[in-house]
Amino acid sequence: MKTIYAVTAYLAGDAHGHSYVVGIFTDPNAARNAADTEHARRGGKYATVITVHNDNQYSPETFRVAKEVYRRKSGLEIFRARNLTA
């Protein structure tokens, strides 16, 4: 069984809005590089998130609660966080 790293981009960090898969990786460093590159390429409008999955396994319960191991916040998420604490 291999560990799979899925990189997804979410507009303004909203998981219920527009999103797309950046890539699927077996190397965590390659996944992080892709997440950081895509975040920069999109000018910070999209949050990029890495989740961990096991290959050839699926269940609705585990898919919905996939473990998030990295998140590069969107500019809007950072703005909101700063204004909530100010």
C-alpha cells in the first residue's frame, strides 16, 4: 500500500466553492513543491491544500475526513484572520 498526496486548489480557501486538483503524488516533497508553485502562479487567490490518502482504498467516511497535512492560505484567508484578531 502506498501513501498518496493529493494537492487541491480552493478559490479563496473555500472548500465548498470553486476548486480543482493540482496533482496526485507519491512523494511528499513533490506535492509540497506543486502546492507552493500553484499558489504563487495563481497570485495567492487560491489556497493549496495537501491531503494524505492510501491507494486502492475508499470509503465515504475516510474520504470526507482526509487528513490535511499542509495548507498554503489564500490572501483572503490571511486577510480575514488578521481582521478577526485586530
